Amino acid sequence: MASKTTSIPVLDFYGDGLEPGTPSWAQLSAEVGHAAREFGCFEALWPTSVADRQLLFPKIKEVFALPVETKRKNVYEDPLSGYNGPHRPFTNLESLGINGADSLQGVEDFTNVLWPQGNPDFSEAVYLFLKKLSEFGGIVSRMVLENLGVEKYHDGLMETLDCHVRMMHYKHPLNGVSRIEGLGAHADSNFLTILFQDEVNGLEVLNKQGQWIPVLPSPNSLIVIVGVTLVAWANERIHAPLHRVSMIGEKDRYSMALFMMSKAGKMVRTPEELVDEQHPLIFKPFDYFKFRRMYLSEFERFNLSNPSEACLAALKEYAGI
């Protein structure tokens, strides 16, 4: 099932009859488990993503073409869930967010804020795509848990997760500058990230050998990235990679990321099957949103003291044993 690997594993999700218990599922599941352990990410060849790009990216560009005062109406209780303009540590990035992104109501709430007169074409197209993206995330999550030997927890775990989406716009370098940092080096704090991007590259991943490697996906693929919360849940049996976006050339970059994250008030708790003499328990149960608030409030301290593992270091300080 694996395609040729360039910088990170490339896994083929086009297979017919990809159902749990089938040989094709078992083989792909093993490859997903290996990628989660050794790379913390992979490229997924995924049906329909070419057509989805042709439909979705004009709509994403439509959002960012709105006046700044309109985009600033994208507000949620969590300050990083709504509109963010270019600022540190996101030096060249403009983004907007959709909470409850796997529900039609969540997408319509977002749409009606930006277009009070309504924009049903946008709502329907974005919701249908995000619903598929969420279902794909469930498949990947099940495969990761299978390889950890704890697949019995999958359905219950999925009930504790929400989907948040960010649409992102990176501006290209100006004034003779050849390269700019679009998004600083970081590990995602959430459970699992699925990235859907246009034809403008820029994503780079730090491998375990300490080398920054470019991720150059094909037009029919997604990028899957393990987050620190899943690493904690799995008792550090998998890897959350440091990654960044570097902008070169004369084109802006647009992308959409679905973040699977624990719901507020739901505790992240390592299954007892993943704890033994060789793998002692590393994290106490914790509330993801309380941890995230702490981490964001003290971001500079962690980033300056341990930039290569800032998020994981923060979690170990917050919930480590």
C-alpha cells in the first residue's frame, strides 16, 4: 500500500474495500503505526482531494479577500480559535477558525458572522468537505490505536474529541527578501492534525536526525501530523514532530487544517495497557484546554528555554509525574 517515500512516508488510502479486518486494512494500518512512531507524520493519498482543491481553495481565498474589520468578527472564547493577523510567533500568517467544524451548525455559524446575508454555497461546500476530513481522521486514529494494541478505546476516545478548523493565508516574501518564516517551528498541542494545502509548498518537518526536510505533497494528498496530546495519551510510544512553514517565491500559500482535540472538561488519560515496567506512566490525567491556556500564557518562557520541545516540555511541567 505504501507509495515511494520522499521526505516522509507516503501512504495510499485509495484501496478498494478498506475496512477493518481486511488484509488491505491490516497492511495500511501497520504502515500508519510505523509512521506515527518513527516520523510523527505522513502524506496520505486520498480519494477526491483533487476535485476538493478545485472547489475549496477559491472559497478559502474568498474569505481572506474580505475586509479586515469583517474577518475580525471571527471571535470565540478561546483567543486562538478566531481571527489572527500576522504577529509573533506567527510572523507572516493570517488565519480564521471554525469551532465545531464537523457539524453543519458550526460551519453556518462561522459563515453567518462573515456574511450576515448568508452564503449557502460556501457553508455547504465547506461542511461536506470537513465531514469527510473528520471521517478520515477517525480512520487514521483507529489505525494508530490498533498498532498500540488498544483499539478497544477508539470509539470512546472519539466521543471526547472536537474538531476545530483553521483556514490559513501565508503571504509571499516582499522587498527583495528571498525567504521568510511563515509559521515558526512548533509541535501541535492537539490530538491529531490533518492538513489540506494548495500547490504552494513551504511545510518542513524536523526528522529524528535533526534535519529539516521539505514536505512536497502531490495534488491528491493530505498531510497527517501527530499532536502532543496523542503522544501523552499513548505514553510517549509515538512521536509529535517539530514543523514549520517557510515561504519563498512569489505566490501566497493557502491551506486548511483540521485539528482533532479534546473537548473542554474531558480528561486525557493514558490507558493502563500502555503502562508497564519498560514504559512507566509519564503523565497524570489532564484537561487539554486548561493545559493549553497555561501553555499559551507562558509561551515565550517555554519557547526560549526549550524551543525544540516547547509544547512537550510545557505538558510535562503541567501534568508530568
